Amino acid sequence: MGTPAARPTVATVCRIDFGSVRLLADDGREFEASVPAKLRGARKALGNAVVTGDRVALVWDHERALVERVEPRRNVFSRRAAGEREEEQVVTANLDQVVIVAALQRPDFSHGLVDRVLVQCERAGIPALLVLNKTDLDSRQETEALLTEYARAGVTGLATCAVSGRGVDAVRDACAARRTMFVGHSGVGKSTLLVGLMPDVVIAQGEVNDVTGKGRHTTSAAVLYRPAPDTELVDTPGVRAFALWGVEAGDLVEYYPELEPLAGGCRFSDCRHDREPGCALRAAVARGEVGERRFASYCKLRDELAEGFH
């Protein structure tokens, strides 16, 4: 990293590598740093102690950079960690927005994943953008209906075809001067979209399995890229399932912006919005003010949370 005067004293974590971290200096240089045991999490693993997106202060031991401390985080995007133990997994820190990439087909659009990520964004106070990709496969005129349904929920949506480049400029404009995390099922075209946004960066891309119709994983950890001095894009592993963190069944309605204002208008204060008479939520669905599939997704997720599934 050159002379001591040129060595950065602060940097941004761009990825985690087997107990060490890769860092981006403010001038764009990338380098490796060690994390001392005192900063590590349980079992001396990095865990949630240092994650992609963290801002860290550094000290130098000759040519080796050491993380001295992690600066306070302004937000985190989390999920429930895989496994039997109920543990938080912090995916990325200090985000300006989350882009949820979903395919119209191959694999089919998943309300379940999109709505789960939206709930987690609401809980974290992070704005979200829905990018509906592979719209070249739209033979049933579904694109507009899906984007309109989410627009009623207050979610901005963009239609793209990452392969042809349609809509990529709109996504680039939405990400300008922000730190944006991209999340989606494997095979939805997330990596292809990121290649379109950052043509000079090499990003591993996967394919959709012809037998299962599902994508193969191509990213093994959250990776932060800086294609412009004021713009950062975070790629995350393609997900098969997404488990919520920190959300209880009774609080779920608070994270559905189109439902939360209506919940207090039900005839019964303990209304489950199922079969009870005088339910304000079901009435709004009947009037077309709330998307029917979005409401069904809420009910399904609420029941899963009540039964202990996340």
C-alpha cells in the first residue's frame, strides 16, 4: 500500500474472505486486512462482528493492515441464519436501498420471496425497489399487472430484460449516488443485470437448471462493488428461501404499508383478517384497493410466523 502516509486509516468492507476482510479505500484501491480476535464474534468467527458494507478504522503493522474498530452502523439488512438455532445473520450494513430482482418466468415470479424481503426492508427502515426481469417472456401481459399491484403497496417497480438491456439504464439511474444491495432467487438474472450496470467488472453468472427450472448459486458471499466514486452495488448469493428475522406474527401487518392503516378499522380488535365479519382488510381487497395475491401472501406468512416457521 505504499508509504505510511499513503496508507488509508479508514476503509469500507467489500467482502469477507475466510476470517480476513477485503477493503475498499476511498481512492478505490482494494486490499486485505486482518481482524483481531477481540473484534470477532462468538466462536472467534467474524459472524456479524464485521460484514460487507461496514466502515472500519485501521492501524498498520508494517505492511499489514489491522481492523481497529467498526464504525457505528446506520442500518443493517438481516435474515434468520440457516440451521436449527434461532440466530441473526447480518447480510450487509449501511444501505441506502435494496433492489429485489424477480423474474417474470424461469423461475416464475415469487410473491413469497418478494414480500418477505419487503417486510425485512420495512423493519430495517431501508427503501426497496422491485425490478421485474425477463419481461421478454411476457406472453400473458403479466408485467403491468404485477407492477401495478406493488405500486398500490407503495413499492416502485421497474420492468427489465437484462439480456437485451431493456430497462437497465432506469435501474442505473435509480442506483446512482447510493449504496444498493441486490437480492433475488437464483436464476432470475441478477448477475446479468449487474453486468449491464457494471460492464467493466467481472461477475460470476449462473444458469437455470433445465430440469428444476431453478437457478444455480453463483455468488457465495455479499460483495460490494464501486462502479463510480459515489455509487456502490452489493451483490448477494441467490436465495432458495428467505427466513425473516425479528418479525412476530402479531406485528407483521405493520410491515405491509397498504394494510397497516386499515388494520385498526376492523370491527373486532383481535381480527385475524380471515373469516371475521367487518374485516377492513378483506373489504379493501374486495374493492380492489389491495392486491388479492399480496393479501394472500400476508395471510400465509402470518400463519407461518404464528406456527414458528420463518
